[in-house]
Amino acid sequence: MPRPMGHIRILFSSRVLLDLEEADQVFKEKGVDGYRDYMLCTGAYEADRDPELGCRRFDKGPLFDMALALNRLNQKAGKPLVELGMSAKDTIDTGLVLEKNLNASALAAALTYSTSTSGGPVSEKAHRAFKTDLFLTRSDSDAQAAIDLGIAAAVMNFPPQGTYDFDHDLHPIHIVVDGDAVAFGDSAEVRYREALDTGKTPEEGLQIYVDGEKRDMGSPVEQGPFTALLTKLTQLNAQFPKGEAPFSLSLLTARGTEARARAIATALDHGIDFNGDCAYVSGAAKSDWLAAYRPHVFFDDQQAHLGPGAHFCPTGRVPYKTNGPMYEYLKRKELAANTNVHPKVAEAQVNAQDIAASPAAVVEQKPIKPSANPSAKPS
């Protein structure tokens, strides 16, 4: 029987669906054998065995309730609007522990797809097989790899209180995103930071940035890591009568004053309909807005916003694309900090390094023997 193919495909790592933080720590401290004993409740962990499951029982993770709420959308619509999958890095024996935990919950039937990598990363092939639109994980490297493949991805924060309690029937699903470097590309974010570097005072730097945004208001910011996903969600919402859209899409950005207009124009140019709220907080704390609205999830590129926000809703950090504008800017800043040179000089040095590292400049490159995949571990 073929699996239902949803309009949006979301891949969750096991660590965002179940609370595997202690399991991950055991793996880091005691290795594969200690992790296996911990999961199966054998050896030193035998007393922890759940009599019903015959292994360790886990609490729900930060996105457990969100996954259930997404599944309720399918039930309400009577058709698969969203397909949910799970990725894990476990081998077959520890993977069974995860499956037993899911089967004991309401979530098992909602996960129509599952992939386990026996300790390896979540590969391009795995994403291609699932046709991933959004990947939510606790792994920095897996999220970075997905972003570099052009897939919307985020590293989820674990909530200070351990979990969130959402009404599974809450409709619509409220997704909140930052503008620059998330909904859009990161060139304007680079402009902002370079303006602050250039200005003699923060106020002068901010004005340099605002002047640039006003000048380029007619030129939309390039597409970013979540542009395709948000466009697809907009198209899905358009299939429903006004007021019955399954997703509420909100923009929460530090932009303010005269920089707002370019964000609006960019969203329209990319076909994104923010049918929820558009909040331009002019640099104020985003956590205040999140505390008031309590969305299902919030995505941003800066941990300074995500950490405080995690007290009120699941939050995910969106990595910068490798060799993208922000990635290159941070590389220049790091070089300047380490060598005490001006960022513009550092930029020239970075460009020279890139030329030297190009294929044309490589005389001989000896093959590197790949190491074996690490053994099973939490994803």
C-alpha cells in the first residue's frame, strides 16, 4: 500500500519528537555499548525498564504536540495536507525502543515515513527519497547539510521546561518566521551588520542601513532558506476559503521604520502571503511577542532571539548557507578578529584564499580515506 503523499513533507528527527537528551549524553560519555544498555535497560540500567514496553520509556520531545496538531489537519481536511516522517541514527535494536515508545502514543499512526541511518548523517539520498520540504533536528551538522541542499531546516532548542503542551485541535497551525536570513535571503542582514561596522555610532550605522534599504526598495531581497516552503504553504492555504486556511503564517522581524517596506515588497515578489500577523519590532525583544501569541513554532537565524523565545514556544535556529553572503561575512569578521585587520582588508584576504583553494589552483590533492560511520546514536 503506497504511503499518502502530503502537499508538505516534514521530517522530524527522533530527538525533537521524544526527549532523548539524557540518551544523547549517555552516548557521548559511555559510547555505543553504554547507549545500547541505556536504551534497552540492560546491564547497569536494568532497573529502569518499563514493564509495559520492555525497554526505556521516554517523555515527549519539544515538537511532539506540534506533530500531533499537524496530523489533525489531515484528519480535519479528510486528505493528506502534510506528510510527517521521522529520522533516527539508531541501529535496529535501539531503533525498536523508539518505535515501541511511539506505538504507545498517539503519534505512531501519524508518522507515515521513517528512516534510520545506523549512526550516519541524514543524507541527501534520504531527503531525496522523502522529498523533504522542512527538516527539524537537534543536529547542527544535519541541519547545515540540509540548508546547503536547499531544504528548509532548523536546529530546535530544547525548552527550559522540557516540553510544551498545545491543544492538538488548535487550528490553524501558527508558524512564525524571521524575515532576513529565513523567509528571505541574508544579503540585507549582511548590509545591516556591515553598516554597524562602518558607522561611527550605532545610530549612524543604523541610518546607513536604512538608507540602503530605502534605495533598494524596488529590488526584492533574494530568496532564502524558507522561501520555497513559505510559498508552498501559501499555495496550500489558497485552496481553502478565507478564514479556513490550515496554516497561519506570521512574520516577526527586527526591521522597523523605513526598512519595513522592502520586507513587504519582498514577500509579495516571492509569492508569500503572511496571512497571520506581520510584526516589525524595531529591534525590541521578540520574546515579548512570542509570549503573547504562543505560536506552534518560531524560526530565526539568531540564538539571541531563540533562547528567550523557547520559554513560550518551540524555536529553531536556521543555519546560514555555506558560502552564502552571511557565511562569508562571518568568515571575514573571524579573520579580522584573529588578525586585528579591518574587515575590508579581511575580505580581500578571504577572496585570495578562495582563489587559492579553487580547483584550478590545486596541483595535487591526495584522496582522503573516509572513516567508518559512527555507531548508533540519537539524531
